[in-house]
Amino acid sequence: KAGVTQTPRYLIKTRGQQVTLSCSPISGHRSVSWYQQTPGQGLQFLFEYFSETQRNKGNFPGRFSGRQFSNSRSEMNVSTLELGDSALYLCASGRTSGNTIYFGEGSWLTVV
Amino acid sequence: ELKVEQNPLFLSMQEGKNYTIYCNYSTTSDRLYWYRQDPGKSLESLFVLLSNGAVKQEGRLMASLDTKARLSTLHITAAVHDLSATYFCAVDLISSGSARQLTFGSGTQLTVLP
């Protein structure tokens, strides 16, 4: 059974650019959530999607956005990148009635 | 605002010894997760604790939950080097239905010394 798949795994962007990260959840999982991990702030919740609807959003500026498609795949976008956006971005998926939340390998973003 | 505090943040222990990591949280929740993270890697699910008094064990790790005290513990028995990693607890801030929003502790960086 395939796990949560994130692409790209590593990327380098320049300040001011935008980036799109992709996440394919485990088959059958309709809830997809995104987290940012940095050494200074730790793991922080970005947003959660279910059936193409954003159900929850963390305390991040509007530059961070996301969406979910009908096949449950999700993308997150960060516009006008800042140096502080350099982080590991983790996608997680779970079943509607399930308890375990599974994380992907993450996308390492470096902003220079 | 939900706060999740782990301690200790750093833990060096000798192989064969026992130790406990503590996770305190500030508001009512019915789901608590423990994850392991190796350097440069993602989060590996260890345990999901769903009710007061829940206890789960896997190998040398045992997790428990006391919802009244808002406390979870991760106990390590007879540590081995392979357990060296960072361990996170996370509390699920259920806002509606089956929504998920995890709030993580700062993590405990465990180093098991020979």
C-alpha cells in the first residue's frame, strides 16, 4: 500500500517567487492536512482539507494557500516567498473515521 | 489556544536504562499522538491514544494517557541505540466532525549512548 507521496522532495527558490507543492494521500483517505516544520517554530499546522473543502486553517499569512482536488490530491502554494519560509513542508492524510494520521516524506524548501 | 509541552527537550541515556518523556497539554482533547522523527526524515506514527487510561505498547516503548491530568507519557524500557530519534507528542484539536488539526509539542531529542 503506497504511503503519502509528496513532490517535489527538494527545491530552491528565490525570495519573491512562488512555489507549489503537491501531495497524494493514501488511497481511501479523504482528509489531507499540511504542516510546516522549522528549527525555530517546530511543527505548525497550516490547513486541512476534506472533500475539496478547507475545514481548518492555522495562523499563517494569506500568502499560504491550498486546495484539494476531487481525487483527494492536494496542493499548497506559497506566494511572494520570504527567507523565513524555508522549511520542511509535511503533508498528512487520514481516513474519515480513522484515528492514525500518516505523514509523507515532506518537501524541503529553501528560499535564497 | 492549545499548548502542548514536552519535557525533557533533550535526553541522553545509557543503553539498557529506562526513562520517561512527558507531554502536558492545556485543553480537553480526545486524541493524542506520538510520533518519531529521524534526522532528515518524516514523522513515523508510534501510538494513537483515544481515551482516559489508554495504554499502548510496542517493543520497548509504552505510551499512556491521563485525560483528567492532561498528561501523556512515553516510557522507554531498556533503551537501545536504534531508539535514538526525536519524539513528538501531538494533540488533536477537534473543531468539528472528523476534522483534524494537530498541535505538536517541541519534541524530545533522545540519544542513546553505548
